[in-house]
Amino acid sequence: MSSEKGMLIVLSGPSGVGKGTVRKAMLKDATNKFKYSVSMTTRPMRPGEQDGVDYFFRTKAQFEEQIRQGGMLEYAQYVDHYYGTPLKYVQDNLNNGWDVFLEIEVNGALQVRKKMPDGVFIFLTPPDLASLRHRITGRGSEDQSTIEKRMEQARQEIKMMSNYDYAVVNDQVPQAVKRIEKIVQSEHLRVSRVIDSYRKMIGDK
Amino acid sequence: MSSEKGMLIVLSGPSGVGKGTVRKAMLKDATNKFKYSVSMTTRPMRPGEQDGVDYFFRTKAQFEEQIRQGGMLEYAQYVDHYYGTPLKYVQDNLNNGWDVFLEIEVNGALQVRKKMPDGVFIFLTPPDLASLRHRITGRGSEDQSTIEKRMEQARQEIKMMSNYDYAVVNDQVPQAVKRIEKIVQSEHLRVSRVIDSYRKMIGDK
């Protein structure tokens, strides 16, 4: 069934839950055959980050031009910076039969859900809110009002879980990765994704 | 989340595809935590079979009494014999938080789908129709018209796949078992199955 369209896999979840860490662990696992869609952002590059690997780092003007041209699958602003997913890479790879993996913020995931409802939408959750608070304050780089704002945002985002197909607890990164991999393998067995092949097999198509 | 309702897992598929073999392999795997619902039948016991293990073997009168009392989750007649699933065992175990596993014919699976749409419905498929023909004739115990009848029935049943959630190819029994186990684990992460727990976690319920 290699001639079939690829599957879109969207990993999202509240700020601070560890989406990036889980994504990086997934990319290191050589058994995963998907293409990772690198996001685009206008935020400054941090030490250790690479353009085209962690993000495509662009100016605000460049990003807004991309939006105007309809070139973004999704985008949003967080703390005065744009973050988004270039459309072309995703579309080209899906059409060529590759699974495409996105790790994006919840607002972006909602936009993608509307445009590509066949995707597999996975919500990464903290083991509990106390742990989420610990992770956010543990960074040590934020003031109290920022923390409170993020906590309220997290509560809102957990409510958004109902827009997703799966909820994966990020208690241990290797466990979360395994759960996501099982979801991906299992989704490839969905009747809605394979029935056309079977119709051909019995000569109905 | 042990206080939650269990999940119903329904394995079905065309005659001769090897449902029983896959089911037995699943029951041998000690990591599976589900309760297996033994079917009831009026067909005669075969050598090596045990009442209450392979089937509950009952008379036609007993089976029809059970139907009249509304005690069957599903039932059907094949080659003049009744086959069906007693309702009480399934209901009691689901209510007590156990996953319940059924291995039943396609007509029965459709009846269960209507009554318990939240179940996970898995369709076991032959690698291809040629292989199915081989398996059916390979039994060596059927005449040509029986074989033709079964082939036509198989074509019809493969068309019924659209009523299922997943299609699992039975190319190798251990592989089929692994696929089913992944589906079960993955389905336990479905937002629709766990969101109430999360609502409680953030105090919304």
C-alpha cells in the first residue's frame, strides 16, 4: 500500500508539557518512518538551536508574506512571536505516501484539524496539574504573573483535549514515545484508511 | 482509571480466516488483561473441545429459551446451528471495569455494533482471496458447492469491513496478535474514553 497517501500525525498539548522533548525522542528513533515538518518562527534563535532543524527562523516581514501567499497550514502568535507550519512540505510528502509528523501548539492544531480532518491528533498531557506547575516553575526563568497566566492557559488547553483523537500522558518520555508509536501503527490499520485497497483486492474497484 | 467502564473488543472476519486461532493465541498471552466471553452454540462438540472453554454447548431448545429471555447480546444461525454471545457475562465485566473480548461471526458483530457502538471492532482479513480459498479447501472436509458458497460469503463479508474500526491481516498469527494488542492499547488512549478523568483532574466535574 505504498502508493497510498501518507498519514498526518499531529502532536500538541499545553505549554510546558514537554512536546519538544517527546518530539526529539521520536525523531531519534530510527524505526519511525515519518517526515518531520519543521515549524517556522519569528522568535530569536536560542543557544544550541539550528535554522532548519529546530525551526526555520524568519523575520516578521518574511513570515507575514508567507501568510499572505496562503503558504501556512497553520500559524499563531505566542508572546509576540509567530509560530507556524509551512503548507508545501506537508502536502508534498503526504501526496508522495509519507507520513508527516507535526509538533505544534494547540491553536495551530485546531486550524489543522479543520483543514485535514483525516489526520491523527494526539494531545500530550501532564500527569497532573501539580506536575505541570512544577515543570513550568522549574524552568526558573519566569515571574509569578507569567506562571499564573500559563497555568490558566494550561487549564483552557486541557479542556481543548476534546478536539483530539488521543490523549498521551507524558509521565516518562520513552513511555510517551512508545504510546505515540502504537497509536501511529494502530491508525494505519483503520478501515477508513485501508478499505480502498481491499475493495481493489475483491475486484470492486 | 480502574474505576472506569471496561472496553468491548470484538474480533470478527470471514469464515476460514483463522479467527479462532488468533483468539486462542491472544488468550495464551498472559499480558492481555481482558475477559474472554465464551460463545454459546447448538452445534455438536468436536473432539478436543470443552464445554465452557471452546463454547457453551447447549440444545436448540435451551438456546431459543435464552433468546426469548433477551439473554443474548447477539446470535445467528450458520449451517443449521445457533451461535451467540450471552449478554450477562459481557455486561457484568464491562461494568466492573474489565475489557471484554469477543470472537464472533460478522452477522453477530453487526448486532453488537448497534447495541454497543463504543466497542472496538476489528475485522480479521485474509492476505488475499487466493489464500482464503487455499485455507478453506485445505481443510479437505468440504465438497465443491460448500466451498463456492463460502467463497461468495467471504466476498460479501469483506464488503462488510466498512462497518468495522480496524482491519488486521492474518498473514502470520503472532503478527496478527501483536497488531490487535496495539489496537487495544491505543484505543485505551482515545480522548473519548479518558476525557472524563481529565475533566475531574482540572476540577470541571
